[in-house]
Amino acid sequence: MKKDSRLVHAGRASDRYHGAVNVPVYHASTILHPSVAAMEEGGKTPFDGVRYGRFGTPTTFAFEDAIAAVEGGGKAIAVPSGLAAITASLMALLKSGDHLLMVDSAYFPTRKFCDSVLAGLGIATTYYDPAIGAGIAALMRPETKVVFVESPGSLTFEMQDIPAIAAAAHRGGARVVLDNTWGVLNFQPFAHGVDVSLQACTKYVVGHADAMLGAITCCDAALWLEVKASVAAFGHSVGAEELFLGLRGLRTLAVRLRHHAATALTLAQWLEQRPEVGRVLYPPLPADPGHALWRRDFSGACGLFGVVLARPYAKAAVDAMLDGYRHFNLGFSWGGYESLVIPTGGHSIVRTATAWDPPGPSLRFHAGLEDVDDLLADLDDGFRRLGAG
């Protein structure tokens, strides 16, 4: 079944729900058992069936089955947010004395978790150049248990050679964990050597900026059980409404992504020609340093990209440009139907293994589902405000 069809059918079983197209929303904490024997049998496999609401309901399992099918993995685990997917996976796979290799372009809350919680538990983190590729073998230690990748980075958009990194990591006995939120539907993690794939489903999977949701997908059942046991021990549980909204969003994900990506490419190409812009950070652009890797490994793109301005414009001028937008609203997150923008300079981008010193302020745009001509006009008006500042 091709991916567009998988999105429509994955996790659905209308015959179980009186013919309903969508899996019902199960609001449940206590689950009743018909006998002591049935209760005891359920306890032998506590995560595979409906035994207690925190472990999952039919709505949970439908969402997890659908995510696993879309990512091409073994089994998935629903968690309350993308950050929960990151932190829960790392806590499951690392213990005191272990070593983590973390990409230097990682999502900032990931870095904060490593430098605070993991450090406090005696887990060492080494940050590495996103472009390291097979060279990561030189950073492996006997105690290295996880290599974390994010391709592209969600602020600076460097692509990573995931197969080369995965091969080196596996030779050293480490597992590869990927933040696949940008890749979502267009990067098949397990075909490229990843062991655990994470998504902030808050973004494109939900797609409507109205639910917090994350997912952890594992390459096989044994690894899933290892991660699931840790997730359950920490008490992670997802609300029924959020799971339903995730399932709803999955059904239209393919068509939305194509629109987001087409709009983003048009905007990125237009921005490349502007004198105010020093560089557009978007791997689908032929001029992007990561374009060859993107063409090799990805089947498409999304609507998130970055812009570096050509010179050090005054903050007041940049603020005036951003404050006056009509369609690009100021807001964190991305992946919804709405267009967004945030400034990404200053403390937003922290690098310790590689330099990040752009010639001017940097911005991150999300291309929503508005008409592309309206978005272009909005950007054009913004540059007039920038020039007047």
C-alpha cells in the first residue's frame, strides 16, 4: 500500500466499531475484567491490551498502529508532546555512566534536557557537527549508547547523512534516535538505519494547532517493549481527545504537506532573489548545502524554512518587519494550517561543537495553507518596513 493510502487506512477497523469510519474516542481510566483469570492474564502482557487507561485504550492503539505504519516501524508509543517523546526515549535508553552523542543543531529543549537532567544523572553528552557523517566513529566511546540525529535541524536546517551515521553508531554498539518531525511523512527512518524515530505530532500530524501530542516509533517489538516499560514507569499518558485529533490529522497529512511544501518552495525561491536576504535555509533549494542529501533520502518536504538577512539590520527594523505581517503571525511551533514567523537569533540558537555566526539576523518561517500570492505580498510589505527602519 502506498503512503497516501496508508494514511487513509492505517489504524482503522470499522468492523469493530459498528461501521464507523473513525475510531471512537474512548474516555477511560478503569477497565473492567470479566474474571480474575482474565485480569491475571492481562497482567502478563500489560502494554499490549486494554488493562488500565494509562496504558492505552482502543483510541490509543489505533493512533499508535497508524503512526507505526506511516513510519514503516515495528510499534509506536503515544506520549503527551514531542519533547516527551525525546526525553522519554533518552531516559529509556540511557543510564548513569553512559555517553550520548547529540547533534549540535538539536531542538533547544533537547539540549537543555541533556545539560540539566541527563548531566545530573551522570550521563555525559558530547555535541557533534551535523555534517560529520561517517566521521562520527571517531567520537564513539565504549560507553556511547545513543547517537541522536535531527535532519534537518529545526532552526538552522543542516541535513545529516543518517545512513552513514547509523552504520558507524551500530558498529560501536549504539542506538540511533531521530527527531523526524520535519521529515514526518517524507523520510522513512527505519529504511535508513534508525532504531527509534520521534515526532512532535503537535506539528504536522495534528495539523490544526489545537493539540499537544508526540509519538515514539521503534524498529522492532523488543526495543518497543524496552522503551514502553520506561514510558509507563514515568506515567506518560495521552488524553483521548488529543489522540482523536492526531488520527484526524493523519488522514489529510499527505495533501496538506504537498501544499505546505509547494508554497514554501515558492516563497524560498522568491526570497533568494531579495537583496535583503543573505541566505535561505531550505534543503529543497538546489543552492542549499544539504540539497544532495535531501534529494537522496527524502521523498518530499514541508513548509518550515529559515532565512538569514544579508547584513546586521537594527533590531527595531526587524521587529517592525515582523510586527506588521498580516499572514505570518508571531508564534512558536509550526505544522498547522497557519503561517508563522519567529526571530531565531540571540539565545535561540546555541552551538558548542560548530560555529553559527550569520551576517545578519535569522528568522524561521512556516508556510501555511494561505494563498501563496497573499504570502508573497505580506513578505514584500515586510521588506519595505525593514528598509524604512
